[in-house]
Amino acid sequence: MNELISVAAEDFAAAHTTPFDGALAAASNWTRSNTPWPGMMAGVPEARLLEALIVVSGARSVLELGTFTGVGALAMAAALPPGGRVITLERDPDNAAAARRHIAASPVGNQIELIEGDARETLPLLPGPFDLVWIDAWKADYPHYLDLLLPKLAPRGVIVADNLFRDGATLPPATDDEATRGVLDFARQVQEHDRLHNVLLTVGDGLLLAWPAPH
């Protein structure tokens, strides 16, 4: 739950957002029952927004940084057109193992490739271009991810980064910790970039969308 948004508003939004079902609901339910930090997975509003972005853009090539238990990857893969693909990167071997089980149990699992390892090392090896990039990984590394991603972003691609609020830690006076500094540096780099346009949405824990500026 986002403590910056009223409970009534969140409940109303949840009541008017398509819920998870099938393998996606099973993965979400397992995550809530079996992980110490279930809030790390993509929530229903974030997942449905990613789905909408894929549908309206016709995205075929999607990259996810931070698989966790596979919920985000499953949601995005289900929205892809035929032949579309999600590549998802996960550093933690236990999370990767759980995600592989959920991916294997899903009818869209064959459209997802999970690569285990540090994204700072695996991302440079990927060719791109990517139509949509979803960042929900190690917050201190967000600025590094941006530098690595921009050359691989499609001309009409969109980057979506989660946790820009960090439960209020990034709001003045910001908390002085490594993760918060990383998110703030990332937000500043995007805002000041002369070849990007961006918008910060008050969805979930704060979603920052960035895309190549029109010529």
C-alpha cells in the first residue's frame, strides 16, 4: 500500500482495475504467502498499466530489470502480440528459481526468457532494441541502468521505472541512504536529459516514464 495515497482512493482504484487471474494470480498469491517482502512484486495497477502501454504501442520486445517472482514478466508477456518476447533479468538465485516455476506454469511462459545475474553485467550483452523497459531492481543502480539502456531503446521505446517515491523517502527532506540517492540521481538524470521526455505518475510507489523526445 502506498501511504502517500489515501486508503479510500487506493480501494476505489483497486475496485476499478482488472484483477489478476490464472497463472498470474497464482504467482501473485504464492508471492504474498511465501516471501518476506511481497510488496517487491508488481502490483495490479502497475501491471495493468504496463499491459496498456504494450497494447497501445504494439511493443514486441520487452526488457525487465528485476524479475523477483515473475509476476511482472507474466503480466507483460500476456499482453504481447504473437512473436513478442520478454527478457527478464534477476540477480538473486532464489527469486530466479521461483520465477522459473511460475513462468513454466503459465501459457505465456514460452515468450519469456529469464537471465540470471547482475544486470550491470548481463544488460550490456543484450542486443536490443527494446520497445518497453520495466525497471524494478536494485535502486542504487538505477543511474547505471539508464546509461546502459538508452543505446538499446527503440526510437519510440518507453522506459518505466518503479519506486520513485520509495514510500516517501525521496520526498523533501529526502532520506540519506544509498537506495534513495540512486533513485534521486536517476530521476535527476532523466529530468535533465536533453533527448528524453518524461512524466512521473502517482501510481503505486511512483512510476517514472521516459521516452525519446520528438524531433
